[in-house]
Amino acid sequence: MVERESREGAMEDVDVVTREVLTASRLLVAVSARSLSAVEDRVTLPQFRMLVVLSTRGVTKLVALADLLRVAPSTAMRMVDRLIATGLADRQVNPDNRRETLLRLTSEGRRTVEEVTARRRTEIAAIVERLRPEQRMALIDALAAFNEAGAEPPAPDAGAVPSPLGWE
């Protein structure tokens, strides 16, 4: 009987955590949408996610990019085509395997990621400032565990110098 109660309690705990994460997700999506407002004429939220992946991974094969975004390669290619048309990404044939396409951000793409990320960081910091110090520490621990479980690479620190992402 005790075992059943602990399982039910664990499931209730999962449900409560899931509800809170969904609520936080809504807040973060709203922050994301607001941070994109200055570039929304050129970039959608899914396209921005692609820019962020290219920003963190550097030069990337199309198939790997599609896998990271969990989309079909044809979908990734259409997204890349739109980003290339707006001058935010570039592609070239892999010199080591001519059947592969390599993708990277342009300098304009890097600036876009930095600008949107700075806006997002400012708005998130304003929310975090409203938390008590002990709440901040608990949030750090919880989000670090959540990000690790979801295999999401860490965001760069504020003011971090981006690594060179070219293929020159």
C-alpha cells in the first residue's frame, strides 16, 4: 500500500512539475516573441531557433541541422533557403564530400542572434530580479537539471565573445 501511494505521489509530482514548466514555457515563449519583434519582418521563431543552433554549433551539415531541430531535411532546406534569401545564413558544398551541404551564419545572422538574445536576456533578467536570492538558487539548480535532461547546450554568458563561425 505504501508503495502504491509513493508511486501516485511521484506521478502527482510529475504532473505538478509539468504544469509549472508548461506555465514557464508560455512565459518564455512570450518573452521570445517580444524579443523577436524588431526582426519579425525577416525571421520567424522556428527560423530564429535555426539561427541559434548555427550560432552554437558553427558550420553544420544540413542533415545534422535537421536532426538537431527534429525536422525533415527538406524542411530544414526550405528554412535555410529563406535565411539565405534574407542574408542571415550561407551555404557551400562540403569540399570533403560534394554530396553534403555545409551551413553557417553570416555576420548579419550573428548580429541578429546577438541582438535578439540581448533583448531576451534583459527581459528575463528583469523577471529574475523579482525573485528572492534563495528562489534564484533553487531555480538555477532546477533549470540546470532540466536543461541537462533535455540535452540543451548552455546559453553563452552575457557579453561572451562569439567564436568564429566561418569556413575561411
